[in-house]
Amino acid sequence: MKKSKTINEAIIEVLKTENQSLSAKHIYSKIIELDLYRFKSANPYHIVLTQLRRHCVGLDFPTAHKQKFYRILPDGTYALKKDGENSKEVIGKLTQHIQELRSKHLKYKIEFKKNILDQLKSIEPTEFEIFSKKLLEVYGFIDMQVTKKGRDGGIDGYGKLKVGISHLNVAFQCKRWKSKVSRIEVDKFRGATQGDFEQAIFFTSSEFSKEALKATTKKGAIPVILADGNSIVELMIEKEFGIDVESLPVYLSALDEILF
């Protein structure tokens, strides 16, 4: 008496005979056509689909079988598992895709920052002062004012920052430059703020020289915080200030949660 095939033996025979990946419905149709298995279920197609997914590498839901015969392709069709292929390899491929997405996102972020910085460098100096004032307000500074041109004495704006139960008087200066800001400019700004303020912030759309970066603190003088173009863009992104954020979801299959 000829031994009857199991459902998985029937599926495997179809995939070997056709020698190509097939949809679950196509596999089911071939089993019926070739009379490879006699179903005794009211929903025989679901039986085929269930076995395909339970024995598919990479689909390790609670009712999945440890023994794997099949693999699922990106187009949703099924094929026989490759020799030595296992769930870890399939998950590894998915991880690789996610890493590729992250790499592309990083490249996009670098280009995006560059575009934002280019826009900052193109605005008028007075607009850059107003921008800096609003950026500080986003970070909790209060009573911020932009000084009038010709009367600022090297100070473009001022306000207060609450620290504990007291407030620090803060001054800021803005240089919408393309060239680097030298130490001389930092020292001049510190001199203009000395005695009237407890904190100084220097904004520039360009960069600070190495000597300027070393001049943030000075014994007996107030500290000067330096914010170059790249730092300003980072602050904008952190607070979503002048930045619109669109979340793009990364989809992972959870079809098994509704099928089983």
C-alpha cells in the first residue's frame, strides 16, 4: 500500500517540481491538481498556509515549528529553504536592511544640516540677531531684548536665565560671518559684558578659531559660551526650532499575530 504524504511532503514536492517560488494559493492549487494530499478540513487552503508559515525561517512566532523547510521572499511567495539557512540568517538580512536605512538617514541628516546652515548664512545680520534671541527663548531665557544698532556697545541682545531661585543677567552677540571668529572678537565681547552680566553667549554662523575656543573662560572674568554654525543647527534640531519633523515608520511583519 502506497504511503500517503504528509502536508509538508506535498508542499515540498510542489516546490521541487515547479522549481520556483510560489504563492500559498498556487501551492495549494498544485497539491489539489496533482492529488498529493487529501484534505479533511473545511478550509484546506488555510492548512497549507499554516504549514508554510510554521516551518518558514525567520517566522518564529509562538506556534512556529522549530524545524524549517521554507523561506519567504520579499514578494510574499514561498521557496524551499536554502542549505544551512536558518532564522538567524534571515533576521540578519533584516538587520542589514535596517542598517542601510540608518546609513541613508545619516547621509540625509548631514545634507539637511548643511542646507539649514546655508540658509542661516544667507539671512541679514539683523535677522540673525532676532533668530538668536528667539532660540534663547526656546531654551528658557526670559525678558530677551535685541539692542538698537549703533548703541549696543558690542552687545547685540540681553535677557535673563533663571538658575535656582535667582536670575543670571545674560548678554549675547551675533556674527553672521563666513570667516572664522578670532580670539580678539571673543575678548572684546567679554570686555563689553564685564561688570553688567554674569553670562555671555557668542553666536556665529561660521566657526571659531582654535585660539577663540581656548578663550571661553578667563580667570576673574565671566565665561563666554561659543555657539558656531553647526552647534546652532544642532540646537535647532534638538528643540525642533524652525524645523519640521516627519516620522517615517519602518514596518516589520506581524501578520502571524492575526493568522495564528
